[in-house]
Amino acid sequence: MFKLLISSFYFFLPAYFTNMTPPLAKKLGLLNFLDKPIDFGKIFVDGKPLLGSHKTWRGAVCGVIAGLIVIFFQSWLFRFPAFADISLFNYRQVNIPALGLLLSGGAVAGDVLFALVKRRLNLKPGAPFIPFDQTNYVIGSSFILTLFPIVNIPMTVWITLLLLTFFLHIAVNRLGYILNLHQAKW
């Protein structure tokens, strides 16, 4: 059980970093020219913002870059027995850039999809939407990797990640709130 937990966590590190990067990129003022809403400020037919101004190209691009950096680092670490032992697949036999883009892009897509749902439900940015605020990027990544199965990730890993991420997300967001990186505690 412990190895499943560690291996799942290790596999999902690129998506975790993808999800953590947008508020940090904003705080550091990275790529300010990309601080534009993903939805281009469009209004949905219900008169509400499509996503909202807080979902930006900067966050998406910086998040995907962070995820790619992490997966390339994991690929490099695979040469060491301890990291090969906790890996869910052989990093030498996988298209690392494609996997990094799918995993990170899926995390961003899940976040954006549930932001769209939150706006339709008339929930403001930062309003609690439990459990989806905590797991949207797991759902997005699992869906994308199911559509493009370049690695075989067992269902037990996705279930483990949903549960693990729910609790980790709350803990990390509380820390981010304390550090004034974002406004929501959850």
C-alpha cells in the first residue's frame, strides 16, 4: 500500500507542479505579457463570465512548463535504482515530452473545465467547490491520458491519486494562503 502511495505521488508530480505554479508565477510576475484571460473576457449566454479573469494564459503556460521540467527531471532520475523502483513505467521507453504535455495539459484542462462549471453554478473564483477544487486536475489528467494512452496507468493509481490529492491539496492551499500566494484556503 505504501509503495502504491509513493509511486502514485511520484508519477503525478508533473501535474502537482502544474497546478501549484500559476499563483507562484503571478506572485513572481513571470511572463506578465501572458497575464490575459484564457476566455478572452467572453461572456457566456447566461450573462456570466465564461471562466473569469483569474484563469490566465500565464498560469496555463507556466504550469505546463513546470510540469515539463519536472517530468524531464524524473526521466533523468530514472537511472537511479531508488527512483526506477518507485516509477510506474520505464521513463526510457516513453515519449517524455508527449507524456509531460498530456499530464500537464490535462491538469490545466481539468482546472479550466471545472472553472467553467463553477461559473455556470454562479460560484465566484475562490468559492469552495468541494471535492472538485481539490481533484479537478486529477480528473483532467486521467481523462486526457485515457484518450491518449501512451502509458498504462492502473485504475488503482487514479483512485489513490483522487484520495491523496484531495487531502494534499487542502494542506498545500492552506500553506499558500498563509504565504499569501492565493486567497482560498481550500
